[in-house]
Amino acid sequence: MKQALTLLLAGAGALLSGCAGIDAASSTPQWDARFGDAVRAAMARQRIHPGGVNPEQVRGIDGAAALQAQEQYRKSFSAPAPQPSAFTIGVSGGK
């Protein structure tokens, strides 16, 4: 029994010493050199004009219409919509 345990431990030690020589960092130098290239390429493709050229002005709405739209938007949050009573289920509200 003692001899079997000694052989088992010796075999395990030999196995582990063989694995210790493998360097994980040196097995992927080609991948490490290009790490992040896909992300940088995708970000570069999302730019319409990489040089910053702006040939046309941005088209939008005039100031008066924008002000009115913004005020209507703000007013929509000032008062909550009235909640119907629980007793009016199935009855038309007339709107």
C-alpha cells in the first residue's frame, strides 16, 4: 500500500512538472497583438464624416414652433390625467 501511494505521488509530481513548463502567455501572441481591433474598427465605421466635414446645415424647425412644442410637452406632465371611477366600467365617457 505504501509503495502504491509513493508511485502515485511520484506520477502526479511528474505530470504536474510537465505542465509547469507550458507558458500560457506565450501561446497567444498573435491574438494579443490584435486585441481590441474589432472594437476600434466598429467605432470608426460609426462616424459619418471622419474628417469633420459638414457640407450642409442641419435641417430642423423654426424657433416659434419649437418653443410651442416644448411648452406643450412640459404641460403634459403638469397635471395627471383624471382617473375614471370604478363605478363607470363599461359606460362610455363621451369623449
